[in-house]
Amino acid sequence: MAGVLADLETSQLSEPEKALFRFVRKVNGESVSIQPADIETLHRAGFSDEAIYYAITVCALFNFYNRWIDASGVRPMSDEAHRNGAKRSALHGYSRSSQPPPQMPADK
């Protein structure tokens, strides 16, 4: 991880992973300049439209969350709280409880 943060290009990530990180960097800072060629680069690297959609969505959501947290004054969590959250996510995904979500009634 530290290698990726220090220098993506010399990191041990695969070339497809590097292509995805380059794209996410562009989504994060230069989204108005994204062109069809950027998407084609990811297709050639083996990423589906669905995978690209999720990469864009995750990047956009974290941008939203960070700006909301900064503007609303929410205090950062402690390292211990992050560790506990990571353990919970590893066991249950992003659900806040161990219970499955309620089922929606079927249309009649």
C-alpha cells in the first residue's frame, strides 16, 4: 500500500490496476476532462462497464463523504474505532448490524 501511495508507477500493482488508479485519480481531480478514450483504456485493461461504473461511484461517494464531514464538523474516529469498523465490515460487509436487511413485500 505504501508503494502505491508513494508512486503508483513504480508500485507492485499490475498494469491493469495501475490503469484503474490513473483513471480514479482523473475522476477525483479532472472529471470534466474524461473522454471516451479514458474508458477505452480501461476496457483494453480488462475492465467491464460495470467495474468502471463502480470505480466512478466509489470515488464520487468518498468525495461527497469527505466534503460533508469537513463541512459539518464531524470529528474523526479514533484508530480503535477504525479497527473495530474494519473487523465488522470484514464479517458483515457494510451493514451496520449482523441481521440481514428486511425483505420488501412482493407486488400483488
